Amino acid sequence: MDPKSPIGFGNVVFAHRIVYIASVPMKCLIEEARGQNLLLDTTNGRKTRSIIQTDSGHVILTPVDPDTVAQRIKISTKS
């Protein structure tokens, strides 16, 4: 079974699909993804703390700190 990593508010992402996790504001990436309908906002109105890019080109906005996301990915891939 493919390991899933929690990214906040009951949302999960397949760990092997993540290309990178960023913590810096990337407005051009977000706007481009929004224009192509590839943007997933999982913040539930909270501040965006990390941005996840997947191998399919999707951009996921999360309210979870990037270090926390990385730890969750590490834990989920060990199982």
C-alpha cells in the first residue's frame, strides 16, 4: 500500500508523489496553478505555511509548517 502523509484537516497526500515542499511565498507558481485548475487549497481559511508541488503538477497549499510536513512524510514512509 502506498504511504499517505497527513497535511492538515484530514487531508492526505501520497508521499511518493511529492516533488518538493516550499515555505517561501511563490505567487507566480500559485497563480499559474490556479489558472490551470491545479491548485488545491487545504488551509480552511488559515495562513498558508507550506506549498507542496506534486509530480502531476498540482500545487497544494497547507496550513502546516514545512518541517512538520517533512517529518510526517518521513514517518509515513517508514511504516
